[in-house]
Amino acid sequence: MATTANKSKENISKPDATNSTIYLPDRDAKIAELAYLKAESRGFEPGYELQDWIEAEQAFSI
């Protein structure tokens, strides 16, 4: 059983061409980074946080 757990951890931490699954924490981190960059390019003007997040989600899912 320990071997199976170690193998699973290895697959998650070292994805390759055969393991193209994107795990939610990674996906959310990438979306957050893109939303941050959108806000930064706008000078962090308040009121656009949700729009930045939605646009980042849409861009990431393409």
C-alpha cells in the first residue's frame, strides 16, 4: 500500500506527457496569477477584481 501512495505522489509532483491532468490547486494558482497580472497592468484600480478573475478563468480554459 505504501508503494501505491508513493507512486501517486510521484505522479502528482512530476507530471509528464502521459499525465496531463491539471489539479485544482494548480489551476486556481495559475488563474490567480493571471488575474493579478491583469490588475497590475491596470494599476490595481479597484472594482474590477471579479472581472479580472472571470477573464483569467476564460483565458486559462481555452
